[in-house]
Amino acid sequence: MNDDVFMLWLSYRSTIWAALLAGLAPATIAKFKRRSPIRWYLYGFTCTLMAWPLIALATIHALLVPSQIVSAVTPEVRQRQRRLDALALLAESSVQSYPSWIAELRRKSPDGTDRCRYAYENIGPGESIELIREPANQGADHTVAYRHHGVHLGYVPKRHRWVAPAIDDGRRLIAIVDKIKIVGIVRRRVKFVRVRILVLDAR
């Protein structure tokens, strides 16, 4: 009698361990498909305790259920969409835009930021850049600066002198990155940023 109880206990114990291990199959698939692995682990564990063949049911079920849709929009997705919208705006024939570029990009900003490296890490085609009017110092080479999230990237070139008076007249101008040139193999950085200056309140 004691032998029968002992053998039954061994059989039950081995079944528990087998169920604990077998539950990992649907749980692993669920985790890969961005679903809660705990639920699917318990599902597989229960199926295995009831009958060994049922673990196949839990595993197949985990494979066939569609991946969970991530409802939260990531910052990367929002940024990508903003850039696509800006490039679409550039393509509009009704929008006035003028080609330009960022002068003095290769110099460090007043706060010591490596502009070329910053541009590589944070700017791409379609990115919008602020046009900030600089103080009108006598003899100054540049009067309008490009800024991105407060970082001083450089200046509107001297030949585009119309930008400063336009801002002074209250015109609505924005700059959108049109193209960037990246250099370097080990230390990647932006060498050149071409922009288009848009006039949003054309008269």
C-alpha cells in the first residue's frame, strides 16, 4: 500500500514538473507577440496537468492569436509622422519656400555644443527648425539664427538678407530641413544641412 502511494506521489510530482516546463512554450510565444506571458503560461500549465496532448492546443492557440496592437504611439513614430507632414508641406505648390542652408554649422555653438554631432543625432529631412532674430548689432555678419529645441545650430547665410526684414515685418517664417550630408565612418556627423524657408502668410 505504501509502495502504491509512493509511486502515485512520484507520478504526480513528475507531472507537476512537466507541466511547469511545458507551460513555457505558449508563454514564450506570447511574450514574443507582445502579450502577457503569465496568462499563457498558466494556460499551458493547466492544459498539461489535465492531459499531455492539450499542451499542443495552448501552443497552437498562442501562435494563431494575432499580435497585440500597441495602442500607445511612441515618440519615434510621432517624430516620423511630423517629418513626413513637413515634407508633404514642402511639396505643396501653393506654399512659397526658398532654398537656404545652415551657415557656421561646423563651429561649436555658444554653449559649446558640437553642432555637427547634434545635427546627426537629432535632425533629419522634414525636421522643422526655428528662425530666431538676433540683435541687430552694427557690422554683424548674421542677423537670424537657426535653433532646434533651444540648441543654436548656426545662422541664415548673409546672402539671404531678406529673412531678417521679413521677420521684423511680422511675417510667419519656418525652416524645414530638406537634405543633410553625413560624413565619417567611426564618428558620424553632419557636414551640411540644406533647408527650405517657408513663408506661411504669403501676401
